[in-house]
Amino acid sequence: MKTVRVFIERGKDGTYGAYMPDDNHLGWGVHGDGATASDAIAEFKTEYEDMKSFFKEEGKPFEEVEFAFSYDLPSFLVYYADLISYKGLAKLTGISAAQLSQYISGYRTPSARTTEKIQNALHAFGKELSQLQLV
């Protein structure tokens, strides 16, 4: 089954959007909006199911796909805030908790270099966790 990217982004008004880029080569597209990233994802999934039903009702072939969600940095930080604290992320990345908070509030926008630094730190942490063996 084909995997399609879905971008989750926080808008300037503080709401979230989930959308598929145009490069997926499908004959259809869906999006979702919401007050939170979770709401946007839920609406996106509902729209997908509705699109599947529409194609079935019309007797048209529908290519089912799996989704790989990608987040902009503010959306990621908000979405995983219950699991990753600012303090913990600051310790992992070397970026202050105050600076991370400013990204979420929209007061500041992270540079590509800062975003990459956070992503690399999270990947390294994930790799470390995946190699752990608990006894």
C-alpha cells in the first residue's frame, strides 16, 4: 500500500491544518482543520473515509493509502507536549525551554538549522531508546 505524506501545520490564527501535498499522484485529496493538531488529524481521517465512500457510491476506483504525518516544529511541540516537556527537550537539544515556548506561541519562528538540530536530537534519543534492553 502506498504511503502519502500529510503535513500538520499551525496557522497564524492558532488553528491547525492537515493536508496532503500535490506530489502524491492521486486522483483525490483531503484536508482537515481544527483547534488542535489532534482535531485536524481527526477531521483529515474523517474526510478520507468520506472520500472513500464517495468514490464507492460513484462506482469509481479508489486507491487506498497509508499516511505518514509530518509536523512543523510548533505543531510537533504542542502535539507531543504531554510526553515531552520543554525542560526535557531543552536538555536533549541544548535549546532553552523559553525559546521552545516562543516557537509554540508563534512569537518566534525556528530557523531551518534549529529545526534540524531538534530533529537530530530527537532521532538520536529515539535510537538510544530503541537499543535499550530492560531487565
